[in-house]
Amino acid sequence: MTPVASEVRLRDGRVALLRAASPEDAPQLVTFLRTLARESWRKLGNPPSHFDTLTDEAEAAVITTYARAPRGFLLTAWVEEEAVGSLTLSARPQKLNAHCADLGMGILCKVHRQGLGAALVRHALAEGERVGLWNVSLRVRAHNAPAIALYESQGFIRIGTLRAVAEIDGAFEDEHVYQRIPAGR
């Protein structure tokens, strides 16, 4: 599915373009992912070295897979033609879970606290609901207070905690599981 593009004004006055990724974006998105991994690897599923081997061709294939998905998508955020954020909404493939999706998001530090995260989440939730994805869940590291505050401000509710799911620097870290179901569902 291809989400509708939109613009959002950041708190510092810059404009961010939210749009679906295209295979031609792969080189810029590889650069984005490598920067994100260096900045935020303790919050991600893989260390920075995982992204060092990522090729433009492999990223283009991921983008194509999302573009062909009937309901899920890869939404990107661009400021002055630089990729600064991404969000995936991954639909569940089973028939009985056809209304459910998993959300994953990453934003570069240079645009933190500018309203971009909230804009990406709101846009993704609206686009998801448009195609029947209204039960959305996500996982976030327990130490990631800014992301937790963002998700809670967008109506996500903590439904549990997964213990010791990530080993970082020899210590195990927990992740909270959040879910958002619109009122009336």
C-alpha cells in the first residue's frame, strides 16, 4: 500500500515531508539507517555493525516488498531532502489477525523533540485505519522514556513487559509492549 504524502511543520520551523519510500531512496535510507544505528543502537534490534553490510540493493528490495504489501507500508520523513525518520506498519498475515499491525519507528537525534515522531505516528495510524489496520502494537525498551512518552501521548497503552529480551553490553534489558485500539472498537 502507498500511504498519502503530507507535510508537517517542525517546532523549529523546518518542514518535514512524510511519504512512502521508493526504491530510488535506497542509498539515502541506507545512510539514514547507519546513522540511526550509531546514534540509537541500544534501542534497536541490531548493533551498528549489522547495518555496515547493508547494501543499496538489499534496502531497495525491502522498500519494494513494503510497496507491494496490500496493507502495510514503509513511511519515511525527509527534511531538506535528507531522510531523518522512518516508520513501518507491518500487517499481520493471518486472516483472524487481519486488523492487526506492528509499528516500528526510528528518528535521527537532530530532529528529536521537534514533533516529527508524533506526526509520523498519527499519519501512520490514519493510513492504517484507512485499510483496516486499527489494532496496532509495538515494543519499546524500558529505558527509552522519550519514546514511551511519545507513544502514550498518541493513545498507546502499556499491556505488559517482556523481561531480559535484549543483551546490551553484557546486561539484559526489558521491553514494554504497547497497544492502541481506537475508542469504540
